[in-house]
Amino acid sequence: MKLRFYPVFILLFLASGLLVMPSCTPERKVANTFINSPHVLNLLVMPPDNVFKFSHKGESVKNLSELSQEQQDSALWAESHFMQYLSDSLLLETYMNNFIGELRNLGFNVYLDDAIDSFMTGKPQSYVLDISQMQLDEYFYPVEDQESYMDTIYYKKTNVNAVDFGCWFDLSKANTENAKKTVLYATSTIYDSFEGRFYSDPFTGRVKYKYRIDSLAVKDIYEMASYLGKKHAGYLYDFFMNQYIAKHLPEGVQMEDYYHYNRAKNSFWPADDERFQVLGTK
């Protein structure tokens, strides 16, 4: 038996072209109106000030529970493979450049802090997007494998490195008194690439386990930031598009799915879990 763990964000990318939305659905007709209409969405983007980075590899720290909280934090940080070597400024620059670039490719008029005066001149369809938090968490992910040989079940457990990349967004209508903020969230995970199998040693007859790990590197985290910047821009576009679809469907017609638009392929399909989670309003 072979197991192969690829970074989740790559798996999601490879799966993105599997299902195309049928052309005759009411949702597609309304979505096409949204895509092709001359309306413009103006967006003031407020990046986070820093990146929260945490290591949770307590398994590597001897007598962790006996240490003070400050000592635990220092020990966990020292045991991290990635967090202590990542630059906040480079992570933010990589993510934001790709996020903003893809938003503009999707038709948004994007404004930053230095252009707030121009943004606040009463433009219709204007929104504020505050990226309220960006967080990376490093931990060990258990890989479990088992196989049966001669009525005996053999079991192997191996830890691989994993990193979660989460972002929280506050979206609100601009130029609106007491506007409520919609809280949006997205997270993705990457792992060490892992391949393992049981085999019978022909010389001893014993069942052994062979595995190979292609370990993550710091550069993979930066590549993830680049990928997710573009991905989250698409999620935001989908959020507006699906709101438009729900509002403009014919009377009595309900949305059956939440849809994703692929700009490169000019195609639609159900987004499934590839979307922002709406955590509520505040």
C-alpha cells in the first residue's frame, strides 16, 4: 500500500477543472449577467500589520508541561522547522501582491491606504476589506498506514510536518453609517510529501516498512502565500457573485449550490468547500 501526501493547495488546484456548471441553469444565466455587466466593484483593502506564527510541536520538547508558559513558548519556537525562519514582511508582500493583482484581473478597482481619499469620494458599489488576521500554525500530522499479511495486520504511524495558513477578513459597505462587517475565513494546509509501504523481506521473512519523506522547506511556505493570495481573491469574487445570483434569480427559484468562477477557463462549477466560510457579522 502506498500513501502519498501532497500539499493540499496543490490538490485543490489540480481538482479545480473536474466539474463544469451546466450552461442551462438559471444560476449560470444570472452569473453571466454579473460577469458581463459594466458595473464595477470598488474595494479598499487594508492589509494586516503582522503575521501570527505559532509552533505546536510539543512532542519534540522534553518535559514541556513542567515549563512556565514563557519557557514553553520559547522551547516550541526553537523546535519549529519553519516559523522561526519566516519573514513577516516577505510573507505579507508575497500574499498581498498576488491578492491585489488577481483582484484587479477579476475587475475590482482596488485602493490601498495611500489612496483612501480617492476611494471615499462617493463611488457606488464600494466596500472595505480589512484583512484582520493572518496566522500560520506549524505542527506534526500523524500518517497512519496498515496492511494485512498472512492474517496479521501490520500497523505503522509516522509524523510529518504540516503548516496551516489561515486568514480572517472583515468586509463592509463603504460610505454607510453603522455598516455591519461580514466576517469571512479561509484556511489551507500543506504537508511533507510522504510515500510508504509494507513489504516482506525475502531473506528473513519478516514484514518491514519502507517510507520516504520529501520534506517541506521554507520556500514552500512562501509559494503557498503566493498561491493563496490569488485563491482568496477568487473566493472574494465568488462571494459577490453568489450574492448577486441569490438576489436576481427568478421568483420562486432557490440556489442549489454555491458557485465558483474560474477566470482563466471562463467556467463555472459548484465550489463545494472551495470558498470563504462566513463566520457571522459584527
